[in-house]
Amino acid sequence: MKIHEFQAKGILRRFGAAVPQGQVIDDPAQAKQICEDFGGRCVVKAQIHAGGRGKGGGVKVASNPGEAERLADEILGMQLVTHQTGPEGQQVRQVLIEEALEIDQELYLGVTLDRAAERPLLMASRSGGMDIEEVAQSDPGAILRELIDPLLGVLPFQSRRIASGLGFEGGTARQIQSIVASVVRTYLETDASLVEINPLMVDSKGDVYALDAKMNFDDNALFRQRDVVELRDVHEENPLEVEASEHGISYIKLDGSIGCMVNGAGLAMATMDIIKLYGAEPANFLDVGGSASQEAVASAFRIILSDPAVEAVLINIFGGIARTDRIARGVVAAIDELAADGTPVGVPVVVRLEGTNVEEGRDVLERADFDFLVADGMASAAESAVEALKNRVAGS
Amino acid sequence: MSILVGESTRLIVQGITGREGLFHAMGCRDYGTDVVGGVTPGKGGSTVEGFAVWNSVERARRESGCNATLIFVPPPFAADAIMEAADAGVELIVCITEGIPVQDMVRVKAFLRGRGSRLLGPNCPGLITPDQAKVGIMPGHIHEAGNVGVISRSGTLTYEAVWQLTNEGLGQTTCVGIGGDPVNGTSFIDVLELFAGDESTEAVVLIGEIGGTAEEEAAAWIGEHLDVPVVGFIAGATAPPGRRMGHAGAIVAGGKGTAAEKKAALAAAGVLVVDSPAEMGARVSEALGR
């Protein structure tokens, strides 16, 4: 799960990190007074989950309160396009008005999971404000790394090593050590998957602030992070993906035209891959769950077909413990249910069933009122779906 | 021959009084696995479907001599269940549970260091040595005893591979699902080492997916140490970057962990990489000259 910058800064502040003074608003008229309170200068920052807001025109400096109001008015409601939003952009619903600080140096500080070491990894760099992945590519030596013991947290000598490695001493070094400790505690105690301060800034007096903040959380841990769950902003998520998650279905919208319904994540990815090998593009990733129950199949159909780009559907189910004939009945019942609801399935549906009782399963499909295209392997299923797509596109 | 599980496996099921736990305890027993009972705290002393139930793994181990456990405990309590089994000295811990917080697994891994237990999973289908022991949730009947080892991060995609092998007339020594989470107990290399030491394993199918670097590490190991043919498939060539594809560990992050990188690393180590998931079985046949 992702959250906004102002929410991440709120959490960091709770863990003792210094962040600039700021206030989030959804009405541009509020900007003027806030800017005045900050001494007449401020920064107006669009709050969307995607990165690259500055380059997209979502972060601007106001040199007086009137300008703050004008900029807030301009940014609020805009469709902000960044390299992470896709061409349609993301609507800005809130802006953060923040005090403008004198930046002397920009650093990077972040914690994430090191999968190979199976521990949290603290990273710091003097190249702040840049994409850390680019720094890692172009100048890997510029990144300081400390593996964190999950049971002990960051140790004082590690924080000292980071501060001195970044080239600081005295009061600034102590402030860096303190924010390092805050960031690691935030990561460990909120079940974050990423805490990133980029840039971490040092002002002309040598004081340290988190100028930008990004936090992602482990979805598996949300059951014990109630405060974090409350920060969820569904406006930032694809509505179909939200609906799918409510039905226990894992769905990710893609750009192609063959809708996929598969049981199991690995098989679902493999099904997308084989569609591409046969010359078409998958419209989605969809895992209906291991058992592929009738309810899950019906919901999955509704979700796949609400994507107008879908011109054909490929169902690939490996019936393991769940018997294939029962799954086939579920598929037929789901199609009947959709027809009865006035939303009949109007695109070709290729079904590949394999596993326990597969003969009976195929029988059920062939006897149904609906004209399924039944395939007997992954390759022929993909081939048949791609052909059905081409016929349909040629015929329309 | 086989690895990890076989005729000497004495299995308990943690969470045996739950719906899933009981269903699969019976499934394993029906397959022929020696299921000696299970554990549910607070329900010790009772029996369910003929299985003895204990309050703790320690007690279960003392009274049953179990050497393997299969865990179906819900995510908030699963890490504790794993550590309890390790503390009791159970040799093989197989955790099916999906949805365990990553930081719980980081702590579990720290706890397991220096202890003698091996953890498989979590978020995995388990493992099976055909005709000897099934310790997991896979459909037993699609398997056949034979000479191909299977290792995978996936569930149903593993069944797909096994089904292809069986239809090619190629049986399996042992099929091992290592799970789809970013932090897991047993790696590809751990299993490859065991297959390398198993004389009856004449070929290996390795099924990876996007995310992390486990396949690249496996490739380096295969290049140096493994003499039998390995057929590899990596799921997720069409997955968009930055999105988690169902499995918690299946994500291309920061341009790393792509299918293309993994396939290239495997191919460079001599692995026979197939682009089509429909060709895994046929490629093994070909490699074995059948």
C-alpha cells in the first residue's frame, strides 16, 4: 500500500524526524493565510502517489501569499502526468503548502528490504534528489549501505558511520544520526516495505530536514497497522483493482485485449506470457484463487468484461484439489448468472481445463448453452484465443 | 531415491483442526503419507478424523516422533508456529500459509540460524515424492515416480509442469515448491544441492518468476556444480514493472528482477530455457534423448 507525501511526513514526525512545517489543503483559498504564516514564501506540492511530480509541474515555489493561492488553484484539480502515471495522468485532489527552506545540500536516505540478505537495508548517498536506482547504476560506490539486524534495529555505530560517510561532523552529524534512527524505527514499527527521504536536506545553518518522503507498506501486515490502513486513498487506485481485491481476486489491468482468468499467480503470469508469444497482448493479470469457486469466477468475469478493451477471454484453470467438472459448472453458472443480470458475455471465451475429472469438465462446457471454445493445452488455448481475437477484429 | 521427504517421513499438521488443515491432513494421509497427528493450541487430547491432537509441537514430537510438520496456521500466528516447530527440533517445516508479513519472516530467518530445522515456504504448495510421501496441497494423482526433479516458486504452474512431464512419460523424484514470498526458508540453490546429491535425479525443471535475484544465484550455482540437464522457465515476461503480480515476491523493482535478466543468466549457465510454458515437459524429454 502507498500513501501520500504529507502522510509519510506525519508518520516520520511521530518517530522524531525533522520535517518542514506544512499543511495539506483541498481549497486554494486556504493557501494565502498559510503562506503568510510561513513568512510569505512557501512551496506548493501536488499530493499524488506517483513519483516525478516536480518534473510534471506539480511542485512550485511561491514568493508571496497571492502567488501561493494562484499556484494552489492551478495545481488543484489538474491531471498531473509523470513518468509513473501513464499518459492520462492522475487528478490532484490535495496540495501540501510547506515553508520554503534554504537548501544547502541534498542527500538521500532510505530503508528497504534486501531480499538476498533477508534483512532491512539502510542506504544513504550524497546524491540527493536523484533517482537512487540511477545512482546505483552509474556510481554504485556513491551509496553507503548498512544491513540492519531485525532484532536490534540500527546500532549507534552504524548511524555514526553513515553521518561521517556522508562527510558531516558536529551538530549536523548528530542530527543525521538521529534521523537515521527515526527512519529505521519507522520502517520496523510500521511494517513498511520502503521508507525513503529524497532529498534529505541540510540548510545553510547545518540543520537537517526530510524535504520529501515516500513510504510503502507491506499489504500482508496491514491487519496489525490500523493507523496505516486509515491513510489509504482509493482515488489513487484503479477502481477495477479495488473491486477485485474486495472479492479476494488478484487483478492488474494491462493494455492488451485478451482478458485472462487463471488460478494461481505463477500460472496467471505464464498465461500472459504465452498470449504474447502467440502474437497478442494480455488485457490483465487475474488470479481467481486456487479453488476457482463459482462466485470468484462470476466476479472475475464481471471485472474482466468491464474493461472495454477486452475482445476475447482466455480461462486457464489447472484443477488440482478442486475437481475440474465442478469448476466447469461454476464457469457455466457464472455465464448464466451474467446473462440473467442483463450483462451477457458478448466476447469469445476460450477455456482450457486440466486436472482431476477433466473429461467430465469438458463435457459440461460442451453441453452448455454458451459457445465455449474448448482447448486442451496451454499452447492451443493461446492460439485459439489469439485467432478468435483476430476474427473478431476483422469482422467488426 | 528422493529428497527431503519419503517413506521415513512422519508428519504432523499444525492447525489440524482448521478447515484447510484438516482437509489437507486427510489428503496427505490418503496419498499414503504417515500423518501421525497434529497440533492446535487449546485442543490437545482430542482426536479429529482419527488424528491425535496435541497442544504444542514439543509434546507432539515427544509423543509421536514426528520429523516433519505442515503448517496451515493463519498469517498473524504463522511465524510463531514456524519458530515453535524449530524450537522443538522438527527437521522439516513446510509452511503453506500465504500472507505472512515480510518482517515476521525476516525475524523467523534470524531465529532459524544455528537451529537444525529446514523451512520450506511460506506461501508454497509443499513437496511430494511420488508414491512415497505427499507433504502439501498439490493433487497427488498427477505425479508419477521417476527421475526428474522439479523446483518452483509457484503452485499451479508447478502442477502444469508436472502434468506435462507425466504426459511425456517422465516421472519425478521429488517436486518442491519453495514459495512466492520475498523472504522464504529454502532457496533454489538449497534444493539444487540436494538434487545434485541424489543419484536418481537425472534432470531438473526449475520454474522461476520475476522479482529478486534467486534465479540468478541459482544460475551461477548450476554453472559451477550441476551436471544433469536443467530446463528452466521464468514466468512474468509480460509483467509491467513496479506491480506485484499476485505473489508478494513477484515484482520488478527498480528495473531489477526482470524475466529477461533471469533467462539470460540461466541460459549462460547452460540451462535449457523455454519461452513457452507449454514446452517444459517436451524440452526435458528432448534433453534426456527420449
